[in-house]
Amino acid sequence: MQTIDFELDREFVELNQLLKLAGLCDSGGAGKQLVASGAVRVDGAVELRKTAKIRAGQRVRVGEVEIRIVGM
């Protein structure tokens, strides 16, 4: 499994934007489609809210890639 540490420079980032910023999709729109497909897990649970607020300490997983959200 590949792990990406994403450094959060604000209180939260929307899930679809995180997927774009982490390089897992090309745009926020593609991120929304990925979330809608049920392929994204946040802290182990399927997340279907495209603009869910992701905060430091959470983990987002898409397939074999896990993004660890690190605070400032």
C-alpha cells in the first residue's frame, strides 16, 4: 500500500479537493465522481459526501493508496 502524508495548512479540506491535491484525480469534479462511486473510505468507513470536511488526524483511502492528514 502506498501512503501519502498530506500537510493541512487550514482547519479542513473538502474531500473532493483533497483527492485532487494529493494527485489521485485530475480535478475536483473527478474527485466528486470518485467519491460518488463508493471507492473512498475515511477512517475505514465508505464516505459518499463529496465535500466532507477532512481534518488533521484522519485517514483517507482509495484502493491501495492511503492519505494521512497531518496538521500544521
